[in-house]
Amino acid sequence: MRLSKFGLIGYPLEHSFSKSYYLEKFEREGIRQVEYDLFPLKQIEEFPHLVADNHHLLGVNVTIPYKIEVMKYLDELSPEAEAIGAVNCIRIERDENGGVRMKGFNTDVYGFEQSLRPLLSERHQQALVLGNGGAARAVCFALDKLGIGWNLVSRNPQKGIPPQLGYHDLDQKVLDQHLLIINTTPLGTFPQIEQAPDLPYELLGEKHLLYDLIYNPSETTFLRKGSMQGATVKNGHEMLVLQAERNWEIWTAENSII
């Protein structure tokens, strides 16, 4: 069996969930001749060279800040990735003549939707999505699938459709209308664990559900402040596990890796 390699691109990558998860999976499930590495790329222009220089590389995960930029190097997008305009999983197909074809997927949608669904109730009709990057796009796509309305919140709100809110717009009325709040920003990620989105946390209550895509630390300042007000909270660990397993299915489909 030939060696197969997978990995994660982004920058920086010091505190990656993916590598430890996949290495533990390979050991637990007896998957041999497979490696998973971290590829910190200071510039996205390094990506095609990475693919060309690593002939055993059959797939990569994509994280901040390249979920949108990487798409210009891909030959094909899945329907979800195309609709969202962001990619977090790439399947690399290689033929016997050295040809390479790359297809981008977005499994953030699957992981987020499946992990959020059990927490929802009838009162969660409207959501505030904090941030406006690639992860926010995936979250909004999933919310649309779930029939939940949403508004983006940004430090620098942009005009357009849909219009974005600024943090200064989040008064009691807005928070009472949006009982689901999702943080897609990196604020609060280790090691800057004291950081948090600039919400009026004192206006939150037990009817609110706060979801943070961050998994390290397990309780971010955003979640802790919400919990102190009685809100239900959830971090991004389960989302990552579900997403990782979906990535593996994509990479190994019609492939003799396992």
C-alpha cells in the first residue's frame, strides 16, 4: 500500500485540533501508511507549490485566513462550497501521468448544522452571527437550511444586502429578537483567552443560546459571560469532530486508502 498524506493549511497553526484528531483516529482504527501534517503557509501563493512538491498529498483542510482565497486554485467546487463562497476541505486527485485535479468542499456547514440542531427550540427563529469571514458564510448557509433568520454583526459593518449590524446596535430590543448568537470570530482563541466579542452581556438571559465555533479553550470568555447570565452555551468541539469525519469520507471516497 502506498503512502497517503493529508494535512492542514492556514497561518498560524500552532494550536491545531486536526493533527491530533487524525493521528489518534489512525491509531485507533488501525489505519496504516497514512500521515497528517501541518502546513503553515505565510502566503496563499505557496499552496500550488505545496501540492506539486508533495506527490502523496491527497487532501487538505483549510483554516484561517485562506478559506476564501484558496478557491482560485481549485478546479471544481461542491454545490455548498460554491453557494457559500468558502472552502475548508480539498480533495486532491492525481492521475498516472502526474496530472492534478482539486475539488473544494465546505464541511463546516455539516458540522455546525448537526451539532446545533439538538439545541434548537421554537424560540430560536432569529440569530446574530458575529463576524463576516468564511466561517460566517458557512454558518449563515446552515441557518438558511434550518429556516432560521440571521443578521451579521461586525466591528466595521458594511452596507449592502443583507445589511450588517455594528456592536453598538445591540440593544435590549435586538437581543430579545435574536435568541441565538453565534461567534465565528477568532476572539477568545488560545492564548488570547481573555478576549471576547463586544456584546452587552448584561442584557442576555436564560432564553439565549450562545454557540462559539472556538474549541480551545473549551469555555471561551464569550461563553462564560453568557453562562453567567443563564444562557445555554456550546463550543465548537463537536462541530469539528463531525466535520473531520466528513472530510475523511470525502478524501477516501473511491480510494483504496482504507
